[in-house]
Amino acid sequence: MADDRHSKAIRKRLEQKPPGERLTLEEIRELKKIEAERVNDRIRRGIRPEDQSQVWQQLFAKGRLLPANRRQSAKRYLTGLTALDLNMENRTAPGWHSTYLYLWENWSWSGDSIMDTTHLLGLRGVYDATSELRRHVPETADATHAASYERAVFDLLHHFAVLGKPVPNIQARDIDHEVDFALIRQWINENETLSEEIKSAMLAWLKA
């Protein structure tokens, strides 16, 4: 409550500040908060033509300052357990934690909570999952991509093999009815960038 009163006092001072008078650091911080509130309000109600200033186009329309579920990226994609919980066209998700999909903060992104593997596989097994994701989070940005079940498993195995840790919360036998392990083995064995140690760790999980 005290912080709220202090903030209101600063804003009142700003309203009365003569044009051209130097801003204090405290006032600059408050102005940033005001602008952040304005932008968040625009995001919540939807962007209108009058909102799309040059600054908006530079910072927000390109996704630089949007929350993770509103960003667009050609390379970032959902992977790991998130992708395994997501239904694909003509395929049923082998994962069983679909309730997590309704909270985009829990989504696992390549290069974020799980190491990026585009240097190993490019975008093989990555598809546009926007339509399915919007069933869970309607605000999902256009062209939001996800890993196929095979790519999601590859990413998980690579991530934990590099860390030298076991894959948590999931075993091969839990998902082998829906995931093409032969394709994952092919990707691992044919990859010239992976070390033999990492390959062995990844393949071991598939045999378990």
C-alpha cells in the first residue's frame, strides 16, 4: 500500500512538472511503469490501428518485448514434454500432462528450458502448431511451431545427455506406442556432430 501511495505521489508530481524540467531517476522509472501499463492494456484489449506507432512496429509487432506466448520466431519452437502433450494431426499425444498446456508460462521452448538442436537437425520434425495450441491458449501467436513427437524426444535426450543426467518424468516404454523410435535412432546414428559419448547416452534411453 505504501508503494502504491508513493507511486501516485510521483505521478502527481509528473503531471505538475513544468515542460523542459529535468527528470529525476525516480520519475524516469515511474514513466517506464506508466508506459508498460499502457502497453499491457493494449495487448489485453487487442491492438488497434491507432496503437501501431513506429515504436510499436519496431519493438512489439516484431515480438521483441512480447511475452513468450505472443512472440514469433522462425527457429524457436515448443519441444520436450510440452510437444509430447500436444495432439498432432492424425496422431494422439503420447504425453499425459495436457493441463499444463493451458498455462503458456509452463511451455518448454527450444533454446530456453531445453537446449537448441537446430545445429544438429535443422527444422526436421518441426511443424506449425498454432491451431492446436489456440485450443489451449487462444492468444497463441501466428506461426507458433512445435516439435513432432520424435523431434521432442530427440531434444530431450540430447539435453539430458549433455547435462549427464537421466531424463526425468518419462520412460521409453511410456510413449513407444506413439513415437517412432527407429527414426530417432536414425537421426542420432547419422549425425556427425554428436560425440560417441552423447550418442551412446541417447541410445541407451531408447533401449530401456
